Amino acid sequence: MVPPLRRTGRQPNGNEIRLETARREANMIPDATGRKGRGQGEEEISRRSKIASRELGAGIERESTLREEGASPLSPHVTALEAPAPFLRAVEELGIEFEGAELSRLGLYLAHLLDTTRRFNLTAIRDPEQAWTRHILDSLSLFPLLVTQNAKRVADVGSGGGLPGLPLAILLPRTRFSLIEATGKKARFLAAVAERLALANVAVCEGRAEMLAHDRAVHRESYDAVLARAVGPLATLIELTAPFAKVGGLIVAIKGERAAAEVAAAKRALEALRLAVEKTRRTATGTLVILRKNQSTPRGFPRRPGEPAHNPLGVSRGPRVPKRKDRRGV
Ligand code: SAM
């Protein structure tokens, strides 16, 4: 059995972790039955969301607009799903002990994800028990890494329905998460569910990574860790994610069994983007490809929207250093 990870104080490896438990905050959040704790109310949720929007800075102007656009995509009568025993055992193996209302918030998030999927597609997995493992556990497999890295600012690129970003944001209230998503409908779902869960540490940034990554004031080279799951082959994914990471930061892709082959196929893209493979790590649900950014990303990356997917670096035509006309916003 792995000893539980502490979110405050000193970890066994000596890293100082400043991610304090938000027990007090957790008391203010609706529980699985929709009951509200001390001082809780719609006004309080909205006040905290506004503060979060101000604190998190940009992309966030768009975020506030997302919150105001039309009716919420969420059904009002959804209640939290209960976590099945195999999921709870697997989480324990990861060294995670849930605190406060974390588990019921995960259940409420999952309930909204599955409920909203009946109206528009956010996930192919409809079975709740499978979803606990394949979505929530898979996302939480990144938790130990973010804790030991003491990540304060994290981006989830191509967040879709909020995976892996939202489950991690629930467990790491002192880490600021930017969920980057190109599709408007999905971004609106993310903004609504983050608000419903009173996640003051989450900003939703609607837009393409190719554009947002050139925003030096807010996003470029600004994140301690950049995460992505199911956002294309590794060569594409690293061009979309690497520019967001600080020098010294991590890019972490959740991959499947073909991870090693993908790393080999992305060799030239890794070189062009100045990334080093730190390790690949098997988890209960997949494989983490952990990359370290030791140098600044060349200014022309990512290339224009669509290029990283249509013409992945070094895969079909060899690494192509972008021409001046491809550079934007720099
Ligand atoms: N990460 C989520 C998951 O694991 O369930 C969603 C995966 S989904 C297959 C890929 C998501 O990435 C889609 O929601 C898509 O809109 C988004 N996406 C693809 N390319 C993108 C880009 N260039 N910039 C931002 N989002 C992008």
C-alpha cells in the first residue's frame, strides 16, 4: 500500500508542497445530495467565480462571457454518482486519500458529464462504473506527479469534457488550471460545470491552442505543467502543448499501450521543439509520457491552426522549420 500523498508540508522526497487542503472551502460546497454547507449560496459561488476570473487573468474575459451566454447546458436536477469499490481501491493504490467533499464533487462532475453527453457528445463512455475508472482514475493518475512537482499553474490542452483537468482541479484547489478547448459547446459545458462545482481555481479558455499559445501575456511559457489526453498523435500533441510550458516545466501526455512507438515516431518533433523524454510510466489505466522542456520553444511554434494535425512535425515530410510567414502574434 502506498502511503497517502500529503498536499501540505514536506513530501518524503523533500519537495515542499504548498498545496494546502481546502477543508474550509470544501465545507462550503454542495454535497452529494445537493445540500449546502456553511455560508453556501448561489451568490457565494458566483462571487468566488468572479474573483477567480479576475485572479486567473486572461482568456478569462472570454470565460466570463462563457458564463453569461444563454441558459446553462447543465440539467438542474443531477445528483452525484456514487464511486464504485474497484475505483476506490485503485485510488488508494495511487496514494490518494480523499478529503472533505472531494469524492462527492467528483461524483457530481461525472454525473453532469454523462448527463450532458445525452444531449451532445462529450464522451463515448456512457456506463458510470467504467467512467469512474476510465475517466476519473485515468485523470487522477497525474495527481502524484503534479504534487511532487509542486505545480502551481497547469494547462489542460484539448480538455473536451474536462479530462484530465477537472478531476485534478477538484483535488488540487491551490493549483490554478486553464482548460483550453477549441469547441464552443464544450467550453460552455466546462465553464458551467466549473461554476456548479464552485471551482475557483479553474479558468476556461475557449480557442485553438495554436492561437492561445502565442499569447505571451497570459499563456506562452507560463505553466509548470501542460497536460493532454486524446489530442492526437504525440508529434501533433507536443507542438500544441510545449509552447505553453515554462522552461523547466513538464508536458505530460496520457497515452495507451502504443506510447513507446509514439515516442519513437515523434523523435524529430521532440528535437525541433527542444523537448527531452524524462520517462514513460505505466499506470492502472494507461501510460504517461513525461517530457521536460529544458529550452525555450522556437518562436514559430505552434504553426498556424490545423498544421500540427495535418502535417505533424517530422512524421510525413521530416521536420519543417516554419517559415517567417507562418509565425503569428510574435
Ligand atoms: N481531453 C479530453 C478527453 O480525454 O476526454 C478530450 C479529448 S477529445 C478526443 C479532443 C479535444 O481536443 C476535443 O474537445 C477538441 O475540440 C480539442 N482540440 C483538438 N484540437 C485542438 C486545438 N488545436 N486547440 C484546442 N482544442 C483542441
